[in-house]
Amino acid sequence: MADPARPHAVTLLGKQLVLWRDGQGQWQCMQDACPHRLAPLSEGRIEADGTLQCSYHGWRFDSSGRCTDIPQALDAKAKAVACASSRSCVTAYPTRQQYGLIWVWPSAGPAAAAQAAAAHLPVSQKLQEAWAAGNSPTWYRRVLPYSWDILVENLSDPSHLPFSHHRLFPGLTRAAGGPMPFSAVAIPAGDSPEARAARPQYAMAHQPPLAAFEYPAGFTAGGVVAYTPPCAVVYEGKGSFVQTELLAVPSGPGQALVFTAGVSSAAKVQGGDVLKALLTNPKQVPMLLMRMKMERAPTYQSHLRSNKLFDQDGAFLHMQDVELARRGRGSWAKEYYSPVSCDSAIIAGRRWADAALQQPLNPADPSSPTAASAFTLTKPPAKRATKQQINDRMNQHTKHCSICQRALQALQRKVQAAQKAAAALAAACIGVLAGAVLPQLVAALAAGVAGFPAGAAAVLAVVLGVGAAVAKAVGDAAAKEVEQFVYVEYSHADNH
């Protein structure tokens, strides 16, 4: 989804990084600071030779982070000496492009490339098989204004769906909320072939979930939610061919990245399927119609739906993050009151995080900060964020997503074309009225003839007027959709 023609700033594990695609078509990741004067390389440009240029003074870097050009050097020898210095290099991190995402290894040591190549990726067996079969899902990505641990809690919690996301989908209503007993699912551990083969498709082949629970739901047939630390949450719907893959990526204090994708092994819904359900099981018809609409809709519309979903949780989670920082990150067991079994996944995840967050980010470095200080909010901000900041769709999603950028640009062109058409048609209508219809009307009134003049001019004026109104309506509708990519005011009190 990222535009390969330009560099992109990204924060991972508290580090400021830049992602860019080199001349060989490979995505690279480096520290987002030019060694000359620490200007952000993400504000630079990708040159024709595939190097990344710092736009401050024109220094260039190859995919290994080596400096290849210093325009200010007095001669070729001075340039060669400066470029050969380790001080002119940028720290580069190993990357992999797989399953539709760019994966970054957080270490840059001598063994980093080998470690990155050998690492297992945190995606389910079902997603891997779908990708291998050519059924590759499209990922949605968003930067969220709350810490990673808060995001993991939210993603692991199906009980909030009918309340926070009331009417987002058919059947998902507050009335459908209610008791949701969790039952633990036993999944084989270990690395033996037998243990791997016995794991369900929603699990990873190399690692069983920390916690997996079956749950019933009034708004669906229920299913399974599984959390595999540190970042993967998967939902498998009961009796459904659809699985939802969720990744919670630690970004920095008070900020996290979320990636979501739907994996389906079902064939697309056809008209015959709807007709059959209408005759045999009418309750399935709304869901089938929704699936049919979603399967045929442009991808950007699913991103707008996801934007709304995260908007609906945004204020809750941002303020929860701030409040937990105020009360103390480790005080959750005292501050949370969790008397219901549907909080089981959250409690399991919190207990795991209690130990994990106290580990140093780099165990080999005695001065390395703890994970907690690198990517959770340890003290509340001085000023409360506004809703516009919490749910800033443009900066959190749209500007990072080439799919939504293309859709937004097309809609903006549509708005401009419709506005021009409406203005031209209205002007033409006024011209016909003033030049032909009005004189006829005046003459008719002078002759004592009542009624609106007939004839070609009058018909033309009506057609032009209707056309202007239609063009304006089309432009207004497109302008309203443009807002969906930027910011939409949302209040749960108004979601009836």
C-alpha cells in the first residue's frame, strides 16, 4: 500500500526509521537521520539510480546505508575518503517483503541479516496457505494514538463489539450484547511434527497461541479468538469460512500500528446463493447480501469501514492509555475490575506483558531501555488530545495508503468536474431563460395569455436546470465522500 516512489517515515519500537524502495525493487529500512546534520531522510527523495538522497544537502545512500555521494566535497579524492568513513553511513536494518507486508528486523548487528532470514513471521497457517494459493488478502494499516498494550487488549476483546460498534454491520447491535462465556481451547505446544500438524489453521505452525478461547455471541454464531504474543490476534468465525488476522505493532509511547486482513476460503456470493437462502433460511439473507456488496465493492470502501471501526474505539482507548499511565502501568490488576470470563484473553495478555515489558530492548546492551519505556505511555501527556487528533484519518491512514490516495484523488477530480458542469449548465440555463424564455413570457403576459411559455427554448431551459441540479448533487455526494478520508465527527450518543 505504500507509494514506492517516495520514502516513508515510520516509528517502530521507539526508533525513528525510514522505509524506501531501491533500484532493484527491494524495500529498505534505515535510521531516519542523515549522518551529516541529522535531517530526516524520510523528507528526501529516491533518485533515478535507486539511491536515497537527503534533500537538505544532497548526500546519497545505497541500500546498505553506505554514503555514495557528498556534493560539497572539494574533489573526487576528498569525496572517496569521506564516503569511506563509517561516520558517513546510516544504520540499516534487514527487511523482508512477504505476505503483503514489509517486515523489519530491529537489530543491525553483524548477525542481523541471518537472524532476520531465519525468523518466523507472526501470521496464521490459513493466511500463509491463502497467499500460496494466490488468494492474497489486502491489508489495512493505521497509526493509532495509544500504546501497543492497549491495542492488544482491544483486539482481543469481542465482548465490546455490539456496544462500541453498534450497527457497523448487520446484526451487530447493542441488543445483541450480553453474556459471553469464554471456554479455553487446548492447542498442542512443542515443535514436533505431530504438535504442528495438530494445531488449527488460525494458529501459527511454529508457535501455539498464549491464549485461545471459544465464545458464543448474540450477533454471530460465535467463534474463537486467539492471541499469540507479542502482536498477533486472530478471529475464526464459527461455521464461517472467514478469518480475521490482526497485528498490533509497537510504535512508540502512546502510539501503535495496526494491520488487519480478512482471509476467506469461501467462493464469492452469487445471486443463486441469496435466492436459495431466501427459500430455505431467510435469516442468512442479510449477511449474504452484505458479503455480496463487500466482495464487489472497491477496496478503498473496506478501508473506510475500518476507519470507522477504529474511530469508534479511538476516544476510549486513547483516554484509557492516558489514565493507565497516570495510575501506573503495572497497576492494571488493581485498577481493572474483571468479574466476567470474556476478559480472560485480556488478563492472559496482561500477565505476559507484565514480564515482557520489563525486558531490555537489546539484551546485549546494558544501557538499553526497557520495552515499557520504549513503546508504552509511562506518564500522561500535559494536554488532552482532541477528537480531531485522535481520529485523524488523513495522517493515520490515508496518506500512508496508495489505494486510498488514488480513490481520494479520483473523488476530488469528480467534485471539480461536477462543480464545473453544474456552473456551466446553470449559466446556460440562465442564458436561455434570459435570451428566449423570458421575452416569450413578457410577450405572452402583454397579450393577456396566461401560463409558462412552451416551445424548444423552455424545454431546453428545463433540461439545463435539471442537469445543473443533478451535477450539483453528484458533486455534493462526492465532496461528502472526500471527507471520509480526512476526518469524520463521531459520537456514540448519536449512534441510535
